[in-house]
Amino acid sequence: MKKIEAIIRKSKFLEVKEALHEVGVNFFSYWDVTGLGNEKKGHVYRGVSYSTSDIQRRYLSIVVNDDFEEITIKTILKAASTGKVGDGKIFVSDIKTAYRIRTGEEGGSTLN
């Protein structure tokens, strides 16, 4: 099993969610997060300067069986990309095991 963590633009969340559902990833958790990026300059909107050093993003946490790792990553890459700085990051780590609390079941079948 793999844990895929993605930090994406909030504006791309619906597209990513719909794309993940289309490929069969129907369960994941997400949070609104704030981070610091590489962009140091501010933006001016209607004469008011706004700092862009604190960036609002959405953080997705997805656990999938090994055979879903590649399709999940490709789906996020495609749906979340704008081609501009600040599109986000994806991190992948191994999950040793998972348990279904209701039944005590263990292993990859708990993800279904």
C-alpha cells in the first residue's frame, strides 16, 4: 500500500476530486493548509498590495493499493496542473498495514 500526499491549488480541488473518482479513487481526506513558497514578491490588485509568501492550498491524503499508485499520481498531475509556479507537490510513502476499525480486518482489502 502507498500513501500519496498532494498539496494542490484550492482552485483545482474540484477537478482533481472528479478525476480521482473517475479512475476509482473514491476515498481520501483533505485539509485546507497554508504554506510558504519560493515566490517572495507580492501582487497588487486594485491598488492594494497583497503578500504571496503565505500560500493557501489544499492538502490531500490518499492511501491506495500498490496497483493504484501510478494511476493516482498521473491523475493528480494531469488534473492539478496549470503549468505555472505554485501548482504543488506530490509525496509518496509506503504504508506497512491498514486496519478496518469496524471489523478488525487487516491489510489492503480494508481500502475497498
